Amino acid sequence: MLIGATALLLGGGGLAAYATTALAGNNTPDAAAGHAQHTASAFTLSCPDVGERLRQVPRSAKLPVSKGLSALDKQVHDAYHSMMSGSSGGSGGGSVLNRLQTKREKTIKMMVSAIAKDAKRPGYLLKMSGCTMKPVNEGAGEGGNDSTKSVQDGWYQGQDPNQTQGQDQGQSQDPGQAQSQDPGQGQDQNGGQQQGQPGGPSPDDFVDINNVQPNADAPPFAAPKGGNASTGTFTTECGRNEDGHFNSDNVIVTPGVSNGAHHTHDYVGNKATDAFADDNKLAQSDTTCDNGDQSTHYWPVLRKLDGNAEQKPGAAQDANVGTTLTPATVTLTFRGSQSGEVRAMPRFLKIITGDAKAFTNGTKNANASWSCTGFEDRQLKDKYPLCPQGSQVVRTFAFQNCWNGRDIDSGNHRDHMAFSDQNGNCPQGFEAVPQLVQRITYDVPQGNSFAVDSFPEQLHKPVTDHGDFINVMPDNLMSQAVECINDGRECS
């Protein structure tokens, strides 16, 4: 016998707790009053990432696919909110998942039909409508909670993440066997997971940088050294977004759709960047960069967890609460290859690094690095750093540095780029290009006081951080950068 299902809000609406009450066939009043064994765990929603599986999206299907991807994210958001608010119709997680699957099936079918008009029909996407419930204490995948492991020349230095990071190994619980417990029966309202911030982060997502052992031979922004390496760097100064260029669009993943990111992005560089900025518009735009570089750089904002609920898309309407923090510094550096010279990036090359859904997808594409100024030999992947007084929080994104030589983008926005191995060697068919490193620092209040914007079901986990780049450098400026890098000089 299972108790009736109701949703339990943890810490102001952050997590859903579902518990199974095993009465062992005993339906006596004493048993019903609580003389039963209770087991509880907090869950979030985990859905297959349709965007990651896209391979070929013809021009005619780009807008329908953008709308579809944004709709899928909104559907998960709504289902998660329903689970949190207790509006699941009295039947717990099962009804939420069933309704979500029905909506996803319809959206995915629309996307498949749009693609099939001018490309091979991606029927495999139709198998990706079902979602599961993931325990929030499961981590982001094998090794996902080991922040202090040695990374050496690993994911942030340019090594293929597939060689060092595992897939999500957790087994999600059957929602039909997980019913929510009445909070009046003695369950800890915080569940040991959440303290006051809707949707995360958890106190367990933070670690004192003083307790982290050095795990990096060199900080992730350092240039390669020795041997055949191209040891130069080219730095472009584009400010700290003093102009307040924010929106919740994603021009790479969901072009043509407002609020396609469902979280707020912080921009420097090209002033025209929004969901409707095509290559021509970007090429004609002004820039915040002092060398005329019109490239677009963006990343999710970092928020101070002060409860400021700004009611607009990308903010509180998408479960991102808190005052936006302005970076203290933004440094954009292109560096060379460990194995030899680099060649120019093509104009309008688009690159995404990291994974906004890494908590449920697993860590295959996770590539954000967290640290503190003065401690950058200690790099964290899945924890936020607690920095000592006077030290700033550091976010670093070292982008893919190998290009397939043909495409400026790909269906999933990843396949045209790759990471070199630790010796700087690109995969077969790829060649080395300047590696962009975005390094952003922040002054934050002491304590567990900040979090990155995320999709609500990702719980604002640090492993979901990510950076985006569109190369709009004029060709002559890119040539200067390549020459500088290959000559071993430091230029800007």
C-alpha cells in the first residue's frame, strides 16, 4: 500500500521529495499513523537531449527546429514547476511524466517532419520523448562529484572530454514506485539538500578553495610551451558589459526565437547579438572590442542569491532568481597549439563549450572551470568555489581548438569542432585553430551567495556552466592573430 501522492516543496520550492511508505500489508490505524518505514529522496526531471542528437538541419528547417527546441525546454520547465507546486493531479510523478511525454512526442514529430522535407528523416529522434526522474544526490555522472581529482592536461586544457569523463550512470527511479510523502509525517523540510533558494544550488555545491588540492600544472588560460608548440597569444579587450547587454536568447541554438535560452546571457563584443541577428547583421554591427573585433561572446549570468525576483523571461519567469552580478574583469585570449602552428578560423564560425544540461546529460560535454584568483592551480568542475576575503571567483571556458575545415556550424553545434589530445593533436580530419579562452572574474559576497543561471531542472549546478562564441573578426584581424600566435608573440 502506498500513501497518497502530494508534492513536497523543499526550501522554498527547490526540489521535489518522493517517498515510498512500505506498510507490508498492515493497514492498521497505528501503521497508517506513521509506524511504517519511510525512505525519501529528492528528484529532478531528466529528459533525452534532442538538440545533442541533431545531425543535419537544412536551412528550411532551422526555424521550426529552433521553435521545437525552445518548446521542449519550456515543456520540461512547466512539468518541473507542476511537480514542485503540487499541481500534478494527485497522482504524483507518473502523471507529470506521462503528460510531458505526450507534449514532447508532438513537438519532436513536428521537428522530424520539418527536417525530412529537405534532408534525411531523423526518425531516431522519435524515441527521445520519454523522461525520467533523477535523484538529485546522484551527481552529474561517473566521477561527477569528484571536484578535487587531478585534471592536469584534462578537459579544460583541451583534452577530448570523452577520454576523461564518464557518462551519466545513475538509474532513475520508476515514478510509479515513488510517491510523495506528507510533510506532516516528520520529513526534514530541507531534505538535507536545499536551503532557501528555489531550484538550487545546494550547500553541497560549494567548496572552500583552501580545502582543494592543486590539480593543474598551469591555469587554463596559459599558452602552450616547448617543443613544436605555437606559444603566442592574442588578446582582445571588449569590456565587462558595462552597457548592460543582456537577453535570454540563444542565437546559435535557437535563432529566430525570443527567450530561446530560458536563462539570461551576458554579452560582450558584438552589440547586435540577439536571437534575430544573422551573419549579415553581425557583420554590420558596432562592437565593444577596442580593436574592431566584431565577434560575439556570451555566457549565462552569475546571480547574487538575494531573492530579487525580476519578473521577466530568463529571470524569475524561468526560475532564475537573484540580482545579476557584473564581472569585475573579462579577458578574451586566443592561444596556440601544443603540436604546432594554427590556421585561421573562418568568419562566422560558431562554437559552444560546456553543456547547460550536464547535470542530467552527464559530463561528456561539461567544460566549465571554477576557481579563485590566487588559487588558479586549483580548478573545479562541479563545485562553486568559496574564496577567501580579497579573492575573486573565476569562471574559465577553454573552447574546442580543432576545426573540421569545412563547416562553420553543425546540427548539434558540436560536430564541426573537437578538442585536441593532451599533446595538441587533433582528431583525424580536423586541424588546429586558435583556442579561445574566456576568463571572467567576480566580486561576490562571502558564503554560498551566488549561482549561475540554468534551466530549472538543472538546479543551478556549476557543472552546467557554458560559454558561446561567434567569430566575426575581420579577416585581416584574424590573420594578425594567427601570425602573432605562430610567431610566439603576445599581442592584442
